Amino acid sequence: MSSRKNSVRFFVDFAKKEITGTKTSLNKAKCYGSPEYKELCKLVKAHPQFTIAVKEANQKKSKQTYKDLNFKFIESYISIKSNRDELTREYEAVKASAESLGRSAYPRVKRWFIERFSTKDKPFDVEEATREIENAAAQNGTAA
């Protein structure tokens, strides 16, 4: 039995006259003799006038991303807060907890950080936080 969750690799769209596949499926179909190759060959043979298209990934527009959010950034941001000692203890505890379970610490630390510094009305803003760090560094006369 296959370990795939979804056995549909390609979709035939008769209205658009397209055979659509995910980028992964189409890349696997490049390998001669692979199951994807055989399946795509059957579809192309059955519908020679159809074009082959890559399925566009569905991305949530509302999903918040946190580019440049890493341990160094988190530590820098914590260091400029008035309650930095308390925050540092929490940060280290969350990080140690994840590591003690043999898991990557980053996802757990990131979740803690975002929850700690976000509000219901205002999500955490990395750009604004970067400006705060730079301003604090400028006031202290150090490089950010």
C-alpha cells in the first residue's frame, strides 16, 4: 500500500484542455519509468491536444510571516526590553524544554515569542521591532 495521503498526481481539466500536476509530480514524471512518468504518458496519450500545466500552490493571503526572525533577532529584541531578565529566563526555559525533548527549539521558541509580543489587535511586526532594536543601539552607541 502506498504511503501517499493523496494518490491523485494529475488532474485533467476538460474545460481548459489541460493536464495539471503539482511541481513535485511533474518533476518526478521527468524520471523515465517512474509511476508519475507512466501516469502522465497515459494521460497525454489519451488527450494529445491538452497542454500540461503546473498547479499553483494555494497560499493563504492572511497568513502572517516572520522573515528574519531567528534566535539572534529574538535575543536582540529581548535585550532592549525593560523586563529583559524575566524574558531571558522564559526564553531560555522554552528553548531548553524543546531541546530536552529532542526537538528543534526554533518552532517552539518562535511560537512563544510571537504569542508573548503580539496582542489580539496587533500582531508582532518584525520591521517595527527591527527599528526598535536599531534605535536602542543608536542610543547606546553600539551597532545593532
